[in-house]
Amino acid sequence: MFLHGFLPSLLEGAAVTLGVALSSLLIAALLGLTGALAKLSRSRIAQAVAGLYTTVIRGVPDLVLMLLVFYGGQLGINTLAPMLGHEDYIDIDPFLAGVLTIGFIFGAYLTEAFRGAFLAVPPGQREAGLAFGMSPRQVLWRITLPQMLRHALPGISNNWLVLIKSTAIVSVIGLSDLMTRGQQAAGTTREPFSFYLAVAVIYLLFTTVSELGFAWAQRRLAIGVKEGRL
């Protein structure tokens, strides 16, 4: 029997992995956009906070942050809970911990990608929007963001490809993802090569489909833009 009947289990784990990746990307995009706007703002405090965020997060290994959030966060919550009148032990959901940690990590990388994309938009277009009577918020949503997305897409694509592979670290906190299912199947059958190869193929499938999707999006966003100005 193909993969000794463990294929459905691997596919279930793949669905969990994809859920972690997509949820993390959403959080990372929100943090990245906020961080980029903070770095480009006139507030020195906002610039300092965003700079500290990107510097620290990009300098600490992903695995260390995952363990800090899951085990350290759990310890901190259960230390504070009795002070608030909650006596029962609180378990942090591994899915939530994984999503928050990965999203927090890649938010730092997307901050720089978005910052560069904002700077690539000609400032004269923002000034023209303001001259036409648009508010700064309208200029942001109608002029800057749509053009910024075209410039940011290569950075988003690269970070997404790394992010989806980084989801493998959630296996260390007990989440039943693709990597965990592969480890369980390899241990049960004593055929690690077959199952780790299957896990690698599934990850490769994810990244290949993602690259095709981003290539299509890049072509769509480039419609009407002269090739020399891309």
C-alpha cells in the first residue's frame, strides 16, 4: 500500500501547515504594513520602536522565539492568572502560538519590504492627490497602496516561500502539522527516507504553486505599466 496508508494523515497535516502559513502571513502583512508606516512617519518614537522591532526579531533564531512564546508565554500567563482570580491551569493552543510567533517574525521582514515599496512610489503622485483635495488617508488607500503592492510583491513572494517552509518549526511545540505527521509515520514504519521525502515533495508542491500564483499576480499588476519603469 502506498506509504503504508499514511497518506491521508500526511494530507491532514499538510492542511494544518497551510492554515498556519496563511494565518501567519495575514498577521505578518498587518505588522509589516504598520511597521513600514511607522518607519516612514515623522515620529521619532514610532521610528525607534519599528527599528527596534525589526533589528531584534531578525537577529534571533525562529526556533528560539517559538520556544520563548510557547513555553515562556505559558509560564507567564499561569503566573499572572492566580493574581486575577483564575485558579485553573491555562494551556496555550499550539496552533495559536505558532501563528502568532511566525507572523511576528515575518512581520519584521515584511516591514522592510513594504518600506522599500512605499519609497519606490513617486512622491509627486501623492502630492498630486493632495493637490486635488484628497485627504492623506484617501491618498494612501487610492494612490500609494495600489502602486506600493506592485513594488512589494517580489518581497512578499520571497518571504512567503521562506515562511511556508518555516512552519516546520511548529512541530517542536506539539502541533500535529505536516512535519509531525511525517515524523510519526517514519517512526511507526521505520522508513524515514520514504516519509521525509513525501513531506519534502508536499512542501515543494506548496512552493511551486505559490511561485506560479505570484508570477500571475505580478503580470496582472504590471498591466498598463511600461516595461522600462518596472
